[in-house]
Amino acid sequence: MGKIAFIDDMPEADEAFVRAHRDQLLALAAEVGITDIRVAPTGRLVGTVLPGALPLASYAFTAIAGERLETIVRLYPDYIAANPESGEDLRATAPL
């Protein structure tokens, strides 16, 4: 059995970390049913959750990414990023 990483012990991903792990994160997104991944300057991600994706795909992505990379990689669905009350960083994303 692998090591269990607790969220309190994990660092938050920044943009450099996300870009360095681009291929792994894109593959994971495809596994859970998310496309069009974009990264914010803060390292948070935004993506399009496809019909037929895993239930709560963005949460599944974050949990699996944390387990695999031992770093918190937060992903938000498009509708969250489109909300005018969301953080400016989520509205200022660039393709991963």
C-alpha cells in the first residue's frame, strides 16, 4: 500500500508546478471526464466537465491529483469560474 498524504501536509500547487506536471494533469482530467483545462496565475485550474464525467469530477480530480502528486491541485468547473463572484484568477486563465 502507498503512502497516505494528508491534505494538511501537502503544499498548494502554483502555476510552475502545474505546468511542470502538465501531461499527468491532462491525463487525469481525461480519466475523470474533464477537458479544456486552463491554469490561473495562482495555479488553480478551470475545466469543462463533460456529460458522463465521474460524479463530482472536479472534486475527484483534486483528490486523485493530491494522492498522485502529493500537492493540492484545485480544479474548478467552468460554471464556477464564470460566476462574477469567483476569484479574478479563475477568470484570467490560460490554456494548460
